[in-house]
Amino acid sequence: MSRLPEELLDVPLWDLAIPGSHDSMSFCLDVSSPVLKSESRLLRLIDRLFPCWTRTCQSVLSDQCDLGIRFLDLRIARKPKGGLFFAHGIYTLMTEALDELATWLDAHPKEIVVISCSHFDSLTDEDHFSLVAFIIALFGKKLCFSQDTPTLRSCWSRGQQVVVSYDNQQMVLQHLELWTGIPYWYADSPDPKKVIAYLEDQKRAGRPAHFYVSGLNLTEDAPYVVLHPFQNMRKMTMRALSLLLRWASEQRPGCEVGGVNILCCDFVAASQFCSLVIGLNYKLLGRSRRALCST
């Protein structure tokens, strides 16, 4: 973000193209992590038989940020007989990762990260209060307030680096530091052509006014796993990646109908995904102030 041209410094962050990772915490899944009880019996059985399918991979959080990832998809759950963890069907660790992110931000004062906290499997009201208190205490003055229109220049001038989206309206109404849940366009399909068709349909209907995500991630549903027992999530994604990235390269950020904002992908370290998405912002150069939709 610190290297983007001067012309883009006053563009709202939701009108820029931002690379994100789907299920950002899946890098720390291990064999001992149980599947969420809320998942289907079939998924839990598949996890026991083919754990490589249900345990997807991203890079370590700081490595993702080094690559250029600026949107983190954090799904949170309460582990049975334990504390709060990240989850994507399977439990993973939490507070250490957020501490790691805070340290990374200290070393990169001109970088802004959007964090989406969602799902909240089995969380109680007390859990929500504790989690929000932890987030606010950890990031402090780095947090962008939800009534603001954040741009790179405005965030830099205030020392703000973190937008926290929290998908629980009760907590959002109590804390100006929290933003409402960010819409995530998600096709829920293992077929990349269906993913692209779904995203095109959504674009034609018009983009949300503020932050939103276009998900390039595939879904390994149970029928697909049964029909492809010797293929894992990584192989499925890598086979489809060239088609998905070609679609991404044709997109343009901005506030108009069809303008993209956050694009999310699996296995972000295995391709030029981040540089491709960041490069989309240069399509905004040379446009009028009105066309950039800045405020």
C-alpha cells in the first residue's frame, strides 16, 4: 500500500483492489484438530478418512502479509473444553496469531489490514465481550472507526492500520471500532467455471457500497471428494487457478457496477495472485476525481 501512486491515496479503501486469503488461519491445522460439531456427519467421516481434503492450507499469517495479503478471513469458534480458536470446519489457534499480526503492523506502519471476524461457532455473549475487548486492547489506536471513510492518506495521518469487521450486530452497535460483517460472494462449488459465472451474476446486480469480497475459492463438497478420492484440496485449486486468475486479471476496481474490491483465494503463496490483484489498482490512474468516487 505504501508504494501505490499519489493519485490513489485519497480513494476509499473499498474502491481499491485488495488481495485477501480465504480461511486465513488454515495454515496451523493439524491432525489433532477436531471438525466442528456443527458440520455434517459426512464431512466428519471424510475428515477421518481423508484429512488432507478437509485441512486446507495458507501460509503463516506474517508470511501472507509479506506477500501482500491485506484481507484476513478469520472464522472463530469455541473449542469443546477449551478457549476461543479460529475455525473453518476445524479448530485452530487464535490469540498468538493476532499478536503476530500486531507485531507485523508495528514493523510496517503504512500498511492497512482488513480483518473479518465471523461464524462464531458456539460462542457465548461472554465470549464475544472478551474477544472484542482483546481486539480493542491489542490494536488500540491502530483501529479505524466505522463512521469514517478510510483512505490510505487518512489512515496514515491518524496512525490507523486495522479495519475490523465483526459479524455480530449486537457487538457492532456497542463499539465504534467494529464494522458490520463484510459481504463475501461465494459460489460454494468445486467447478471454477461455476465460480466465475456466479461472480459475474453478482457483479451485474451491483456491488455493495462499502467493503465486499469476491471469493475465488473452490469448495470440496462431499460428492466431489467421494468421486475424486486421490485428489486433495491443493491439487483441485491449482488445476483451476489459471482460469480463476485470468478472470481476476480482467477486473477493474472502483465504485461503479462491476467494480471489484477484495479478492480472496486459497494457497496465496503458490501463485502471483497478490501482485496481480494489486496491479488492478493501476487501471484507476488517469481517471477523473468523480470517476474515482473519492470523498
